Amino acid sequence: MTKLTFDKTFCSPEAILECGQIFRFSPFAEGYFVVSRDKAAYIYEKGPDTVIECEDGDYFFNFFDLGRDYGKIYKDVLSFGIPAVTEAAKTARGIRILNQDGEETMYSFIISQNNNIPRIKKIIERICDALGENREFLGRKYRAFPTSSELAGKDAAFYRSLGAGYRDEFLAKTALRVSREGLGGLDDLATPELKKELATYPGIGPKVADCVALFGFHRTDSFPVDTWMEKVYREDFHGKLTDRKKINEYFTEVFGNLSGIVQQYLFYAKRGM
């Protein structure tokens, strides 16, 4: 057992997990039980600290991005001097952008489109229950996220039976392609090229491509625009654009390599978490 301890000021379990970047987590004891691929961790606050208990310390040190100075990032965000961003950052400064597995993130956000978080989580768990290997941590049983080869072994009807709806074909076809090609070639692409390539997979449009780039490849120059971000743009930035692509371009031009972090601050604060 490994215990990682970190100042909770810039490492809040609630802010990290409830900001829309991950779906495989649930309340557990005094905090949360988090699953990534075939590994699990227990994250909770204790006094001034956040504690992460796990069996693979190196994996979760990287997963929770503990080697990055979010205190500096926070100051850099405040330096924009934009009131809406400053207030959101103060509310959400405990967020860290997770280093998630690219394949798991891809499937998760294909499922997320036109969906709500409770339903997304249920669909993902049904897929894991059906195909994932049994695991156990701290007395709690869970299932690993299936490999692309395991996912590719099932057709659209299988995913439809688990509640995926119209996303069934997207999951089946994307799994088949990833199982054949892998995703290794995507890591070396610049962010614009990465997002273009992601958009060639069934079920991945511009918003999902931004999410996968940000949450699965840690491209913080990505800014996913959904209904909440349109609301932020209209209400807090008093913007007049209506095209999501142009709204995305507006935000990334302003915030550059901090775009994804600002997006998460704004998203979390706007939802009133």
C-alpha cells in the first residue's frame, strides 16, 4: 500500500472528480473510490492535506498530475485579470487535469455526447461489468476497463443492450479500429492535428475531440465547448458568437496553453459544484 499526501489547496478530491473530466468514481468511506483502467485508488481529505491510497504509487502520482505546480498555474490564470475567470479560479483552484488513458477517455466521451453524467457512469459500468476483469482494492470489488480488443469483440447490438443508444455503432466501430491500429501515433501530433485525427473516429465530433485531447492526452490548449460553456460565454463574457467552433477559437486565442484549465475552472464554478 502506498500513501501519497498533498496540500489540498490545489488538490481537492471533489473539485478534481466532479468537474466532468472523469466518470469512474464513487463515494467511498471519507472520500472517493477512483478507477483508471485496471487500477483503483482511494482519495480523501485529512486536515490540510489530500491523501491518495493506492497499490501503484507511480501510476497515481502521474494520474493525479502531482508533479505539476498548480499554484503557479493558478497565479498565471489570475494574471489574465478577467473577473469571471478570477472568481471561477478561486472557487475551483483545487482542480488538477488528470492524466487519463487515451483509449478509456475516447470511449467514455463517445458515450458522454448528448448524455447526462449519471447515465454516462451507468453505461460505462455496465460495459466494465460485462467485459472487464475482476479486481479488488481495500475490500471493494470493481472491474477493470476493457481493452480495445475486448470491446472490439462485441457488436453494436451488445452496446445497445447496455443502454448506449445511438452511440452503439460508434463504440463498436471505434473499438474495432483502435484494436487494429492502436493510438500510439497520436501522441506525437500537435494539438490541432490531434483533434483532426480524433474526429475521424466514429462518434467523435469537435467537442468530444476537445475533451479527449484535454483529458486523454493532457492537451491544455484545448477548450471543450458544450452547453455550459456557451452559457459562460454569453453570460460572463457577453459574447455574441453562436457557432461553437468560433467560441472555441475565441477562448483558445485568449487563454492559449491554459485554455483547458480555465475551461475546467469555469465549468465547475458555473455548475455550482
